[in-house]
Amino acid sequence: MSERDPIPLILTAIGSVCATIAILSYYGYVHFAKEQDALLLSEFTMLKTVPGEDYKISLKPASQVAQCIDGVLVLFDTEQKGLSGVLVDSRKQAVHCIGQETPTKVMP
């Protein structure tokens, strides 16, 4: 038996992986998030309301605004234009909202 040179196989595998990543990122399937594009969930805390107990919150509003879109809670950042995201729990399940209609365009 003749021995095969493994270098062409290794180079082909590396080239295939690089080409796959390039094509997927070109079509938008791979997104490399920047640190300034992310809001950490640890920055948010849910205050549980218990009847008869008082809780204190700041009068100054947060820089994020939430809106119910198609039954899912979407956060928009007012300081970084274009930054938005869906609020999810630790299992990557979207936080749903009720009681608000989906925004519709009003026709004149």
C-alpha cells in the first residue's frame, strides 16, 4: 500500500470550513455580535409585586423601550439607534405579552 500525503486533505478541510463560513455570513445566516450591540440580561431584574408590600423604583426611565409585536416582547434601545432584540429567558424562549394589539398603519 502506498501512503497518502495528509496535507492536501487538511488544506481542503480548512478551505471548505472557511468557504462555508464566508458564504453563510454573506447570506446573513452567521452574525458576529459586537459587545456594544448586546444588552446583558443581568442588567435587568424582575420585581415581583406582592399585594400589600411596597417597592421602590427610580423615577428616571431606562434607555430601553418595550413593545408588544405579534405577541412577543421586543426591546428597543433609545440611545443606540437600530439596536433591538427579543426578550428571552434562560432557555431562549421568547417572553410573550398580552393585552396589546399589534401596531397597524392607519390609513387616511
